[in-house]
Amino acid sequence: MGQTLRLLPPPIQLRDVPEPCWDHVFRLSDDTGLLEHARNAIARREHGYCVDDVARGLLVVAREPRPGPELVRLAERYLAFLTHAQGADGDFRNRMSWDRRWTDEPGLGDCWGRAMWGLGTAAAHGPTSWIRREATIAFRQGLHQRSPWPRAMAFAGLGAAEILRAGPHDPAVAELLGDAATVIGLPGSGPDWVWPEPELRYANPSLAEVVIAAGDLLGDESMLTDGLRMLAWLCRMQDNDGHLSTVPVRGWRSGVSRTDRFDQQPIEVAATADACATAAAITGDEQWDAPLFQAITWFLGDNDTGSVMYDADTGGCYDGLTANGPNLNQGAESTLALVSTLQHARTLASRSATRPSGGPA
């Protein structure tokens, strides 16, 4: 990685991290899908649903190793929502109102990419054979589309990576993954700004993750090295005095001071955890455990304001970290980001327990 990442910070240890809690996900879910917004912990039905969040929901449920009947029913509901959102050409609508009417036309923006990510994950790891089969059909319907936007392509590429890992090798799926990595571009050669874009915007870790996955699954060592270099640099950029401080909503530009660190979004923390977990799994390098642990403890208060970012009573996650503390609304995106990151914490704890020595405590 070309750097030394810090060891896990006291006083928070893995044993202090709670298990993933689905209570608020159930609270936001109904017989149609997953409601997007909440006022504090109360679902705001007037804001309706979006494919972005339902796709995240399907992805996170599909990652559960032993889902119970309630989670299986959520997966069924989310999958049905996505297949209803999909156009004949494989693109996706994004927004549905509370009265169950689509308010936009199918397109190839982020919602297409996130839907493909959720479908690819469900196709590879869904809790039942029929969910895996139906998710595969929907994924293949969108497989030959390409988005002009790098982040949408990155999300879709991560769905393709899930299918390729599950096997067998599929050239069309591999082509989508390769195209996703190609559209991200090459990292810069200088040490000050490694990122292939002039600005760090949103979902930055996902761009590095898809390049890492493509390098690994397509057998391209130089691409793998590029992706790891991008992620290592991003982890350094997001480290503020030993804790995670993600790229804020307004972004960071090359050559501009990074004094503005708010608002920080939980989805950025979850994306950091995803990318570091992928890097650790592919390389076997335990150094990636440190920034992964930073992402986990960000929710527990190891962040720029020392604020705990979840509500232990509801199981929900606060929508953002401001200079004055949390935005106390508990929407779907933020809550799924918390659950996803706690899933990684559970896996990290399991890996750490099997190490003879020297791993995270």
C-alpha cells in the first residue's frame, strides 16, 4: 500500500460494537418497498420511495449469512420493487410517490447503477433460489446498458463483481466490470492528488473498489495496483488526527484547503468500509483493517465532533454529521449504511478471533 496505517484506536474495541439491528429498516418498510425519509424516527410517507434506497436494502439483506423469515420477505419485496421499476431496455425509474405512481422516466443515472449492484448481489447471495434466479434475470436485462456517469458505472460494476465471484465466469458480466473500471480512469502519478478526477465528490470509495475488483477478477495486476493506490490515498485524505473524516457533501478539490469537513454522510462511511473490506479480502493485507475499523467507530463517536451517530432505541442512523452534531432524522440511506458497516464489523471480529496474534483486539 505504500503507507503505514494506524492500529485500532482505544478505547473502542470490536467487542464494543453492536450487532446489526434491523428494527428501523422494518419500520421504514411496507408492502410496497422502503420509504426514503424520516422525521426523527417516523417515516415520512409523503416523500415516497426511491430505487436507490430499495436497491441498497436488497444488497444489505442479501449480504446477511443467515437471514430469518422477516428478512427474506424484505428481500422479496425489494426485488419486486426493482423489477417493477425496470424499463423494457433495462434502465430504471427512481422515484415512486406514496400513492404508488412513478414520477420519473427510466434512465441510466445512479439508480440504474445501484439497482444493478443490488440485483447482482442478490443474484449471487440471495436467501432463496428463486430470489437468486429472478435477480439474475433482472440483472441481465440491464447488463448491456452503459451509463455516461462514472459513479453509476461503478455501482453496476460492483454488482457484476458479485456475480463473477460466485461463478461461473461470464464474459458479458466481465465486460461490464471492465468497462466500469475503464470509465473511472487512471490515477494521477503525483503524490499530492492521486485521484483520477479533479474533485472528490460522493461515493469516492466505490470508484476505487470497482477498480480493485476489476483488477482482481479480470487478472489485471496493474489495475489492481491502481485501485489499491487510489484507496490508500483516499484513506489518508479522510484521516483527521487518527479518525475517519469523510469527504463532505460539498466535496474537496485539488489544490483547495480541506478545512470544510461538514456535512458528512453515513453512506460515505459505509462506502469506505465496503472498499476496505474488499481490499482486505483480495490482498490478505491486515493493514486495511485499520481504516475499516475507523469506518465502524465513526458511528460510535470516533468522528470530528465525538457524536454517536445511531439511535440505540430505534436502530436507526442519523442522516448526517454537521459541525453542531448529528442531523437527528433517521432515513433509509443512513440506516442501511449503519447496518452494512456493522455487518463488516461482525466479519472483522470473526476474522480477528481466528488470528493467532497481532490482529485487531
